[in-house]
Amino acid sequence: MTGTTPKKGAAPISEIGSETRLALFRMQLELRLCEKRAYDLFLQNLIKGTSHLSLGQEAIAAGFGVAMRPDDWTFCTYRGHAHTLARGASMTGVLGELMGRECGLLGGKGGSMHLTDVSKGAMGSYAIIGAHLPIAAGAAWSAQYRGTEQVAVCFFGDGTTNIGAFHEALNFSVIWKLPVIFVCENNLYMEYTPISAVTAVEHPAADRAAAYNLERVVIDGNDADEVYRTATKFMNRARQGGGPALIEAMTYRHSGHSRADPAQYRPKGELEQWLERDPIKIYRERLLELGMVEATLRDIEEEVTAQVNEATEAAKASAAPDLAGIHQHVWADGGAAWRN
Amino acid sequence: MAELTYREAVAAGIAQEMARDDRVVFLGEDVAHAGGVFKATVGLLDQFGPLRVRDCPISEQAILGAAMGAAMTGLRPIAEIMFSDFLAVCWDIVANEIAKSRYMTNGQVSVPLVIRTANGGGSRFGAQHSQSVENWAMAIPGIKVVAPAFPADVKGLLAASIRDEDPVLFFEQKSLYSFKGEVPDGEYVDELGKARVLRQGKDCTIVALALMVHRALEAAEILEREHGISCTVVDVRSLVPLDTVTILAEVARTGRLVTIEENPRLCGWGAEIASIIADECFWELDGPIIRITTPHIPLPSADRLEDNTIPSVARIVQEISQRID
């Protein structure tokens, strides 16, 4: 523990109130049901291209999403639907983008792997492994330089720990003491290959922390409370000038790497084991143990289901993007002209 | 007007912009305490302090990534990549991240930054510290490409690049760093995307960039004096945006186009200009387009080899005098 006092609307460290717990439950459910809907829409061929689902990993996005200040920044990967939604991006905007519709967050120009909503602090989904770690560090530098106490949070997978940008960004952030939190979502597989088969250490992120003078942090990424507490602790420290953190959150993706991957490389029984530890399942059980009323949870489930249905219909009703957009926004003047 | 070297003009341009806008920050390897390996940024640390002028580890991806993240969130960073060949180390950040983010996010993300880099040959540094790579940058939609030939343009175009809302790759030709020239006093800001006609002739239009502008001017003197060939010389200054209006007009006036390029031949910037001229100015041409380039080889190191690789004044004179009469 850092022993520091939270300020400026940051969450308290020790106790999680029931309002926050319900927010964590609701958010995990939103991420889950929206992602499941994305999968269904694929099967109906309403979503083209590829997509990288984070079914099973919702507790990490939700834990941070609830703990972050509205003006904090998220940088995530191509597996970024949940992280973008967790900052409050519109579900219609996300589903619309996946479906290539006008209402999409990016007007159909980015697609599944680049979801961004700057107005919500969702500063982009990056599809080149490792690239966004230094970019997040740069945002943190900007916050430090301007003295705003904002924090940049950067999510990435276990596979990212073996690319150069990971190491450059960590060293850079530590020497400049930047307010950036690096969150490795270790779902055990880089893509199709087990991360253990291609990595020199057992914990691909945490076991490298010492090389950058950072503490070794491994948490249960399927426990939204643990994620929330960890997020709050390290974000508070970063806001007060304590510098970066590297967190390895253990989790598991229920589906394959991408749309093309049925994940047949997984040992028999592994998925079933992790389904027992489904973050939403365990969180629901915990809320009931803590005395929440079943009807309250059911109401939330019904509300979120309705929300996803509504967003789906709105996205379906949206037109295909206007062709004029092809030549827009290459440059700040709104156009694409490279000559006079 | 004061006489400054090309390298002094770099520092003058940065200092001018840092003094007027505290969002401007500067980072790179050995740029602060050492003042840059080419001494182009001497004095900036003393003038603006360690929060704005920052030394970085040898981490080109981190340098450009940090510059991008800072630019996206309200700063206007200038990042130095020591040698332009090193851009290959961090090309993902340039080509996939900085250049594409505005478009991919439908205009949500803005990346106003400048990447300064020492480009080109003439210093006997060999192929990994001498290549002329402006044509790499020109091939990427979403990034502006500037390459000044004179100290005044260094200051004025650097200031314009820093103020620009779009990312700019700013190529400084390293063998020009000690070249001296008049630079306007006081605040001086030029405009991106404007070529400059340095001399006008009637027989051919030479279009050149950076170091090649100086060789073109020298060659034009010799061609006039010894061969009676009168040349227009256009300094392109900015490849993106490209001032095709000036180039088309000057080619139409003489009926001939010669490009002089330091980049290796294939897909050099002159090929794009040749294509535009062939497309839009064909009937004004009196003869074939001539491209004088570095051959399509990595640059050799030895002075005798390097001097016979990059277009020289003698080679320019020879090729033009043989092919234009």
C-alpha cells in the first residue's frame, strides 16, 4: 500500500461500497452481453472482417473502467471492444462500427480493431502489438507536464511482453516517472501458442518488472474487486507523482484468438475449468453472499439485455457510410489533398 | 538579416517556437545536454530547461510513441531521430500510428508533432547512416514531408511544421549543417507546400531537393557558361504537400523536366513528379523527362565511391548537356 490519500474523485482504496459493486456487476454484464451479441452478428454475417472477443476477460476492463476518472486515458489493443465500452462509449457506436455502419464510432473507417472515443478518454485500440505502450507513456508525459493528475492506463496481452516496444516503454516510463499503468491481461495464449512455450519467465510481465525497478504484481484478473482495488491503488500513486506500475492480471479468453480461431489447441478440460471461474458468475455469487437481493441483480440483467437489444436494432437501422468519408480526415483540414 | 549556419537555424527555429508556445517540447537522444550529435540543438536546454528539452534512452519507438501520445493529448512535441536511417527502427510508429490515427478515428485524433532527422549522404558514414529516405516518408498517407536546402528555410519551415496541426517529417541534410546563409531576424514562419523558383531559364526546368538544390544551382551556372543551356531551378522544399502548380508552370515554360534526387532510384520522389508531368503537361514537353538519381544501391562509404554515387555537379552537367541541346 502506498499510504496516500485519494483525491479529486478517485475511489477509496480499502472498502468497496455496494453502489460500486453494482456498477462493477453492471459493467461486466454490459461488456459480456455486447460481446456475445457481436459474436451472434458475425454468425449472421452482419459483421465482416475479423474480431477479437474478450469474453471471459471482462473483470479487468470493468475493474479499471469503474475506478478511472472520466478524464483519465485508456489505450488498448485490437481486443478492445470491452475497454472502449468500459469508458462509456456508446454501444450503438461500437456495434455500428463492427457492422460497418454510419453510426459507428469511427464512421466505418476503423473497424473492430481500432475502436476509439476520444470524448470518453478511450484513446484508441491499436492493432500493432506493443505500439500503444509508448503512446500511453506519451499521454502520461503530457499529464505530468501540464500537472493535471490524469493517468494513462494501457492494456495489452501476454504476447506483447516479447516485443521491443514493451521494454522500451517500461524503461522510458520509469526513468521519467510517468503516471501510466501498464496492465498485462495474461490469458495464457499469445495467439494460438501458449505464452509459456515462447517466454523465458513464468509470468511474462510481472517477472520482468524487476528489470525496470518496478514491483512484481500478479492479480486475479477474473475478480473485479481485486482489479478495482489494484487499479485504485496504483492510479492514486501515479496521480501523486509515484510513477508507473506494471500489473499482470491472470485471466482466460473463452473463445479463440480471433474469429478464425476455434481454439482447438487448448487442452481438454481447460476451458471448463476457467468457466467455473467466469468473472461474472463469481461476482454474481459474491454479491448474493454480501446480501444483495436477487431481484436487484435480475433487474440489472434485464436492463442490460434491453440495452444491447436496443443498440443492436439502432446499429442495424443505420445506413452504410457515405462514400464522401473515404477522402475525409487524412489531414487536419478535413481532406485528403497532398498537392495543390 | 543575420548569417546563420543550417545547424544554427535549426536551434533558432525550435527556440522561436518554444518561446511563443509552452506546449512545444523537444525530445531525442543526446539532444539536451550534448546539444545533439550534429550540434544542431545547442543552447536549448539552458534556455528552456529540463522539463521541455529532454534526453532520451536509445529507444526510437519510445521516443516517437511518447511524442505521439503527448501530441494526442495537447502538447506539440518535436522528436529527433538522430539519423534518418534509424526511422526503420520505429517505422511502425510513423507509418501505422502517427500517420493513420486521424483517418482511422474519423478525425477524432490529432497528432501535431514534428520528427526532425539528419538525412542523406556526403559524410562518408556508410549505408546505415547516410541514406536519403525522404521517399519512404512520401509513400505514407497522413504525414507531411519537408526537406529544406537553406538556413532561412530551415527556420521558417521548421516553425511552420511545429505550428501545423498534422505530423511532419522534417529532413535535415546532414552535409548542409555547416552551410551559411541569410536568415530573417525576429519571428519568421514560412508556409508548407510551396516550392521556390531559384532561377529561371528557357531550356529546361531542374526540380531538386535539399543538397541536390545546391548542386543543381552550381550545375546550372556551368551549363549556362560552358554549354549555352539555360536552366530553371525549382527547390521543391516540401514533398507533401507538393506544389505541383509551380512545378507544372515551370516545366511548361521550358518544355523539359529534369529531377535531381539523392534517394535511390526506384520510387524516388522524382518518379511521382515525372508521372504528374507526363499526365498533365505532356503536350508542353519538347523531349523526354530526365531523372538523375543515386543508383538503386545502398550508399557506399569511401569518399571516392560515395562521390561517384550521389548525383554530383559534374554528372548533372554531363547528363543535361548530352541530352538537352
